Amino acid sequence: MKTTSPKLAGFWLTRAWPTNFATMSGPETEITEDLFLNGKLRLRQPKRGHRAGHDAILLAAATSAKPGDRIADFGAGVGAAGLAVATRVREIQCILLDIDPALVELARTNASLNSFRAEAYALDVTGPVENFAAAGLYPDSMDAVLMNPPFNDAARHRSSPNVARQVAHMAEEGMLAEWIHAARRILKPGRSLTMIWRADGLSDVLSGLKRGFGAVGVLPVHPDETKPAIRIIVSAIKGSGAPTTIQQGLFLKQSDGSASPEAEAILGGGPIVRLLGGTGSPPK
């Protein structure tokens, strides 16, 4: 394994939106060390294939947590989203889950690199309850769950011949519902699930949240003010009976092509205040 020196990771404002759920293979995979959140977070990750991007940073910025919480990151990859939450909210415990053992090992390394309390496990989110229990994820035990599942529709997108890319991007039928079900099982009542998904899949997300969740908040994410949303960030509270709300959209770029002030704040580690009530903490 080769490593290169740290680089400041930019806030991607192009069409490239990699997920944080992928398969990595090859003993000689070159590893880079990159800086996120204006240098507050250091991440080691493969130079090719899976790369932590701004989906993970947006997800972290929308995740509700307070000091002392235990949070689970489904499809954590190298730990970008969960560790970004830990950068903003100190003294939380992260449990990072991914199906790829090589990425899990990097997630462990990244937790240590940033001196965070975190555990990382190679675990299939759609697997049996016993596997979750072995990782300490018991029913009604977690304060927050965040997730960035593979979300390309296999019926409408041509799958890559590369198996790793297929795992990273292609959503199997019924998978989203299984991930939501797993999150509901381990969340404490009154605590939140936060996820990022493609904008045209909103109906699938709302359908999956019908059972056991309420107070659903939907934040559309737009490339700029002239384009339709390409992502949605969705939060939901286990056991709530409150109605769904659609928040004012987040625009990543201004008319001149530069990052919007809100995007810059998120890049620096700030919360998405419209979903978190301005504090980054759970609702009271």
C-alpha cells in the first residue's frame, strides 16, 4: 500500500457524486491522505475507485447529535460522514459500518488519525439482527443513524462492468426499505434517521418512512438556482406523529459559479440549520 501527502479536499460542484459505499480490492492500492472541513478532518482513502465526496459532508451536516450520543453510519466507507459529525459534535461515539473489509480498516485508521471514539465493522446492513448485536447495535440503542445508500436505479442506469462500481452505485430492489428498517430497529424512540438520496427517488424514501417514522424533513439540494434538485437530504424521527415538511432548497453554487455562502459554511464543518433548528442538536 502506498500513501501520498495530505491534500485539501474541495467541495465538489460537478456532476460527480460518488457514494460512500463501495468495494475496494488489490493489495497495492494507493492511498491518499486528504483534508476535509477546512483541514479539521484528515481521511485516508483509495486514490482510485471509492472517494469520499460532498454527499458525505452534506449528510454529516444534516445529522442531529449532541455530546455523549452514540451514532451509527450505514455504508460508511472510509468513515467520512460519521467522522465529520464527530468533528462538529465532540464526545460522541461513532459506529461505522460497511460491507467492504478493506474500507472498514481505513475507517478504523481514520478514527485513530483524528483521535475520535469510533468502532468500525464489516457488516451488511441488510443482514440478520444477530450481526448487528455482535457489533453492539441492539434494538432501541442508538441516538442517531445516518446513511448514504447506493441509489442509482438499476432499471434506468447502465451498470458498470466493474463490480466495485456496481456495488457503490446500483440500488437493488427493496434495498432502501431494508436499510430504513435496520435503522428503525436500532434507533431509540424520538431520535433521528438522516439520509441522502437522489431527488427523483423522493417517493421511495417517503414510502420507506411510513412505518415507524414521522416529522419527516426534506431538503432539496440544487447545483445552482437555475437547475432542479439532484439530491434530497431527509431526516425523520422514530415514533413521531408530526407531518412532513419540505424545506427551502440548498443551492451549492451562485450565479457566477462560485460556491454559495451556505455551501462554504458546510464545507467548513457547519450544520444545515434548516434541518437541525440552528444548533446541530436533536430537537427537544
